[in-house]
Amino acid sequence: MFNILKKVFKKTNDAIKEIVPKKKQKITQDEFEEILLEADVNYELIEKFLEELPKKIDRDQAYNRLISVFQSKNNWRKEYSAKPFVDMIVGVNGAGKTTTIAKLAKLQQNSGRGVILGASDTFRAAAIEQLSRWAVKLDIPIVATKQGHDPSAVVYDTISSAISKRIDHVLIDTAGRLHTQTNLGEELKKMVRIAGKAMKGAPHRKILILDGTQGSSSINQAKAFNEMIGIDGIIITKLDGTAKGGSVLSIAHELQIPIYYIGTGEQPNDLIQFKANEYVDTILDEIFI
């Protein structure tokens, strides 16, 4: 796992090495501040860290401050409490939403669970086609319609199909909505309501996909989605393509929503459960002896 994380956060760690070329027993507050700024941690959070740290910081002190932001309970295993279990996946265009759905489907397959996809992004024909290709590649069923059709109807039909066929897990795609688009936001709320009509308690999780290359700027997106429908968990993609790996700290601190997984590449198996301690250790390994 650590080798995978080191690969994912390589650009972030390379940026850290420019500030601290050689590992040390202790670093100064100024060095710690510069490292965190370079990694795209919010300045307000950095100040909070520094307030409770001495002028010379060792690894244990740094670890305790960084790990403190991950306080929200990660209840990602609650998926075993309902059948079918319904995940609704949301996020803006370009965040890697459809590919992440394929990864989640593969994860369920690897656990021996049946999966069905719902192509409720009827706003773009390309989204329906892309998800349908993944369904063929992974050999799993999909409920899809044509561009422009009612996405809520797809939600209802997908959940109903899962119930009748006794499928374990439902993954529903949604349009890549900009959080400033009120009409699309209302449509998303409707999809949540219709899911509840198809099955009481659905969707059981609403998962937000965030693009790691956006860094801390993605926090406002997340807040808007959370206000609209309530987000249960986050998956962060594309962290291997950015030096903004420290933004994970800002996201966790600002939102207090569990980070379920991080994407590690483009293939169906390139998804790993997020573990805060391993994330923090991966960063600190580049700083301290």
C-alpha cells in the first residue's frame, strides 16, 4: 500500500524535497509552513497547526497535528446493511466520475457481489456511451436510455431492476453538474427523492467525486453539493497528476466528511481505500529521518 501511495503522491513529495532536500530529525516552523503551502494546504489550517507546535518540530509532533483533521467516522462498510445497496455518484464534469463508477463496480465484483449500473447522466450522450462501454467490459448489467430522457426515471428503473433480480449493489451515475446551475441542482434533488420511492432509504450513500488536481479550490464545490443533497463520502481522483496532495488535509478539515477512496490510475482496479495514517506517513517519510 505504501508503495502505491508513494507513486500517487510522487509530485507532491518531489515538491517537498525541493524545500527539505535532506531528511531531518527536526524541522523549523518556517520549513513546515513552506512545505504545507507548497502542497496546497489552506493557510488558515496551517496557522492552526503552527499554533500548537514548538519552534522545532519532530516527526511525532507533525504526525499528531496532521492526523487530527481526520475526525469524521468513515462508515464505508455500512454497504452490507441493505440489499440492494444504492450509491448515487455526483460531481462536476471532468472529475473522473464515470471511470470511478467503473472502479467501484470492479471493487464489488472482486468481493463477489452483484452490481448494476444506472446511466442517469442523460444530459450527455457521451456519458451514457462511456458507462455502457464499461458495463460491457466488466460484464455487468446497466439500465440506460437516450440523451434528454428523464434521469429520475432511470434511477427508479435501475433500483427496481436490482430489487427484482436480487442484485446486491446499485451504482447510479448523474450529470456532471456545475454547482452554480440551480436547475440541475433541483433535478439532482428530485433524483434523490425518486430513489427513495423506488426503495425506502435509498440512496444509501451519496458520494462526491473530487478532482485532486483542483486542490483546495474543490472545497467550495463540495460544500455546494453537500448543501443541496447531503454528501456521505468523498472519493478523490487524479492525485498522481498534481503536487497538491496536501489539499486532502484541507478537504478533510473543512468538510468533516469521510474520504472513502482515492484513485491511483485509469484502470478498473486502480482504487484504494483511503487510510489517514498511511497518507500522513507517506508525506512525513519525505521530511523526517
